[in-house]
Amino acid sequence: MGKIRVLDDQLANQIAAGEVVERPSSVVKELVENAVDAGSTAIDIVIEEGGLASIRVTDNGSGIEADDIETAFQRHATSKISSASDLFRIASLGFRGEALPSIAAVSRLTTVSSQESTGLGRRVVIEGGAVTANEPANAPQGTDMLVKDLFYNTPARLKYMKSIQTELGHISDYVNRIALAHPGIAFTLTHNGNTLLRTLGTGDRLQVIAAVYGSSAAKSMLPVEAETPDYEMRGYISKPEMTRANRNGMTTIVNGRYIRSFVLNQAIVQAYHTLLPINRFPLVVLELGMHPSLLDVNVHPSKMEVRFSKEAELKELVEQAVRAALRSERYIPGPESAA
Ligand code: ADP
Ligand code: MG
């Protein structure tokens, strides 16, 4: 008899969790992305002790069908794609079907979800990947995910967690960015009872910028807009007077997803050219929309990096649009400032 065995699901999920759930902020990211995908207009995030004690994400989205809840926690279970061709036109934030089983494998998780506006839902409890309860529950429409004791059964991972303040910093950074990406959703972030962020969900991105960076920063922003047959771009850039010591104030959003893009950041900085002092960076919130086929998001489990199929063209568009915004305010001489 050979020595090779297929691992049981619980163990396989714990291994996958090592990739998907790096730290509390990864849990927040995955739960919030699910809430966004569910069409929520309000998402509340409540954190205790940097997320190490508990993480709760409550949304008013579509909810999960009672019969589907346990399935949602199985590996590679997703309602978002169904065929290989879907991989080339991903319109949702999730699609890998890995987040919930991974999170549930390394925590004590309770979910209450309801699809009915009448308030009849389902409550499922999973501890270390094993379902311990699945029962009817009263619930408003939407989904409530409570994740406690993250990494309680993976001591090696727990040991790598940093201070509460550091973990909270990662969470707060992510929530700020997803709120900037979705001004139409009302977000709240609460830590140990203190409200750290509140956005109104009115669709006004400047309100979110004010909530994240302060109202004086919001007043110093210039609008950016551009459109080509392939791309739609809009957002805000700071006037060259308001700069920061690093790139953390640069948020690029592609099809509703906050991504890290060296190429886009570089295009933006190049557009400012000599207007930026050396080693200073602008505050930027830039949203790009494009057909999903122009984009590969299946690069890394965290989906923070993407590949653009026409990278050079996109870079040029971004640089030109940022230049045009600066020119219209006469920071750069050009046709518009002659008027
Ligand atoms: P993915 O997001 O890649 O599909 P997940 O493991 O994150 O995988 O979630 C599995 C499925 O559970 C989703 O496809 C979705 O159908 C359902 N789901 C998860 N969270 C929510 C939510 N907050 N509201 C509605 N459905 C949800
Ligand atoms: Mg997901």
C-alpha cells in the first residue's frame, strides 16, 4: 500500500487558511468583500482587541439561503462563478470560494443570515471547521458574521500576531480603502466601543475622503475624470501643496476592488512631475472601470494584485488625466490655463 493520502477537509482548510487568512485584517477584508458582493447598502464592522478577540461584520445584503449556509463553508463553494470562462470576466470581489471555509477552520464562527424581510433566518455555528449548530433564528434581512478567537487552534500562527495597535492599523487601513472604493455604501468601523470611521453611503466620495483624511484634506482635492472606449476613470488627487511622506495615501480602485498597483502609482507620480518635492507623494483616490476581460484578478489569493492586459495604454491614460486635472488648476501650463 502506498503512503500518499488525500488530506481530510478540515486539515486542507487549515492549510488553505495559512494563505488566505494571514491576520485579523484578512478576515475583515474577506467578510466585507462578501458583504459588498451581496449588494449591501450598509456594512458595520465591530472589532475587539485588534480583531484577535472578535471580528463582527453585519450587512443588509441579499442574505444566504437557509439550505446554502453550510455549503458556503465548504471549500471551493461559491455562487459567483460557475465555469472557466467566468474566470475571464469577474465582476464580483470574491470568486475563489475559499474565504469562509478558511476563516471557519481557524476560529469560532457564528453566522446568522436571512433572506426574508420577515425576519426568519438561520444560525450556524462552526468551531475549528466543525459545524456545532444549525438552527432557525430571528434575523433581519442580511448576514451577520461573528469570528471569535482567531487562530485559537493554530498556535504557531497566533504567535506571529503583532500588537493590538498594529493589527488594528491593518484593519483600519483596509476599511478606509474599501469605504473610499464604495461611497454608495454606509460603513462604520468600531474598535473596543470607539467609532473610528463612519461614512454616509450617499455616493459622495469627498464625504468619504473627509471621513478618512479630515475635512481640510477633502477641501484640497481636485477632481479627475477621463473616458476612452476601454476605460472609465474618476476620482480625486491632492493639490501639489498637500503631500505625504509615503505612498499610503494613494488608493487605486479597479472595478470596485482596492488594489496595489506599482504601475498606476508610478503613472500618477510621473504626472505631477516636478510639482512634488523629492520623496513626497500625493493623496489620491482613483477609480478605474473597465470590462472585466481587460483584467486578470486571479494572480494571488488576496486578490490585491491584478494584471492589466493593456498596461501601457492604461498608464498613459492615467498620467494624461492627472496632468489634465493639474493643468486645469494651472499647476501645469497648457492650453487650459491660457483661457
Ligand atoms: P467567494 O466570495 O469567493 O464566493 P466565500 O467563501 O467568501 O467565497 O463565500 C462563499 C459564498 O457564501 C459566496 O459565494 C456567497 O454565495 C455566500 N456568502 C458569503 N458571505 C455572504 C454575505 N455576507 N451575504 C450573502 N452571501 C454571502
Ligand atoms: Mg468571498
